[in-house]
Amino acid sequence: MTRRKIRSDCRVGMLEKMLGLPTGTIRNKDGRKTRSDKKLGTLRKEAKKK
């Protein structure tokens, strides 16, 4: 089964549901849980910036 690329406008909570991950799996750089309503595009910008 092939997977599609994950779009930047997808939110963290929806991604965790799609992949079957427990809530709070995706975390910020400092180790805290990422808000579930944060978009993946924003996470990618933050990771690239720092």
C-alpha cells in the first residue's frame, strides 16, 4: 500500500489520528506536547528556523 505525502495544512491532532499514534506523540523541540490544532506547516517552519 502506498502512502501519500502529508500536507502542510494538516493539523497535528488529525495526523496523530491518521497514523494511529497516541495523543501527545508529536512534541516541540523543548519536549512539551504540541498543540493538536497546530498546523504541520508551522512545525516545519519552526524546525527549519532553529
